[in-house]
Amino acid sequence: MSGVHSSPDVRVLGRDPHLDVLESEGVHILREVAGEFERPVILFSGGKDSMVMLHLALKAFTPAPLPFGLLHVDTGHNFPEVLSFRDRVVKQHGVRLHVASVQEFIDRGELRERPDGTRNPLQTQPLLAAIETGRYDAVFGGGRRDEEKARAKERVFSLRDQFGGWDPRKQRPELWQLYNGRHAPGEHVRVFPLSNWTELDVWQYIAREGIELPRIYFAHEREVFRRSGMWLTAGEWGGPKEGEPTEVRLVRYRTVGDMSCTGAVDSEATTLDEVITEIAASRLTERGATRADDRLSDAAMEDRKRDGYF
């Protein structure tokens, strides 16, 4: 997947054996699932982690077509430029994409808007409905253990009950890269091929492989406002409020999601080399630095995962 936003100063000298190991592990996991499950699907938003996952999947099965489709839970408040990028990538590779819409659930009265305007916690019901409708028995996600402490508890194969719930006490051992995908009717398995990657690994792999990304990941001027220590984008979701003036700043995004809870960071990094240098120097995880929904409580992510969230 070429066309990455970069400049001629990017240099990849030789091959990093660490990245080779991670790539080999990811390809192995994807092939293992394809051979063991009947209806896998990849969660795909067009963000950097899902782009790496798609890249690994294409590598795993080339020259055959991808043996499973993609699924995106659209909150209705996603960044428009990322959605446009998502659709272009899907068309470019001729893969199937199913979009589960939070807005449709709200319109039908099955979900209600939250007072804070964020829709990230509202993704669970559309996700579980899409899994049931598609009869997916394995769902690939781009979660990594370095992102957040609840995700650090996940195994590569994460068993979910008939309600999509996650119980960390029922995680199975995975010694010697042996994965147990056994599940009862109605249950499914969440699969995380990037579990052992770090944010820095992801960016270094993107640079090595020339993987295309949305422009939003690189420094650009954007109208933002300050809330809870983060720069948020103004939008129909309800921000800014009175007393939250907007200003134009040079920022970039370390992660992309619902605009109401995904913050930008001040940055001058416009190339892959500059982003990698910036990430290497950071002492905050991307979610800890830029995701307001994870700050609701110390166990916010774990509580959502128990209810079926990714």
C-alpha cells in the first residue's frame, strides 16, 4: 500500500529483525484464524493500527484475495477526512466493508445521546448487533497491550460470552504461541494480532512498509479548543461550550476516533521521521494523552470491555 505521506528524508537502512518478528507473528495469527474459524472479520476504521492490520492481512494471503471482510462502527462523529480515506482504501483493495452506524441506533430510539456528547461508549450495541447479524465468530481488532491497562490484560485470542462480555479471569494461557479458539454457540473470539506491538513499533513498520495514512496523523493547522487538558475539534457533537474559545494551532493526532473525545497534540512533525522521533521521546501512551473517554474512571476501559466493547 503505497502513497504514504512522507518526505524524501525518510531512510530505512536494512531490516529491523524486531519488526520482522512482529510481522511474522501477526501473519501467523491471521492465518491461524482463517484456518480455524468460519466467519472472521477485521475491525477497520482507516486509522494507523487498522491500516497495519490490513497490510498484514494482505501479505498473509497474497496472491489470493482477502478471505474475510471489514467492519467499522461509525459513531457519526468520526473525522470526515478519515472516513474518506477509509472508503478510498476499501475501493483500492476491492474488499468488503460493513458499516454499523451508531446514528441509526439513536434514530430508532435504541440508544440515547450522552450529556457529554461523546459516542464512543455507544459503540458497543451496534458492534454486538453487527457481530450477531454477520454471524462473525472471530473479530480482529487493532488493540495493543501498551495502550491501556485493561488492554494489557488481554490475550491474543480473547473469548467473549454470548452477550459479547469479557471476563479477564477466563483468559486462556497462550504458551509457545498456541492459541485456543474453542467457543460455544453464541460466543465469539476477539483477536489482537498487534498485541505485542508498541506505538513506536507501529510507526517504524509504517515507515518501512510505506503504508499510507490519513493526513490527520501529521502536523497541520486546525481550529481547536481546550477541554480537560486536551485540544478538541469543534463539531456538531456539542463542542465548544461557552467559555471554550477556539484557536488555530499546529497539531496532529496520535489516534483517531470520535471527535468528541479524541484530542490532538501540539506538534511540528510533518514527516514519518519526525513523528517517530516525537513518539520515541513521549512518556505518555497515545490513549492516555488524547482520549477523554478513558479518563471517566480508573476502570473506564475495563468496564466497557466487560459490556462488549473492544
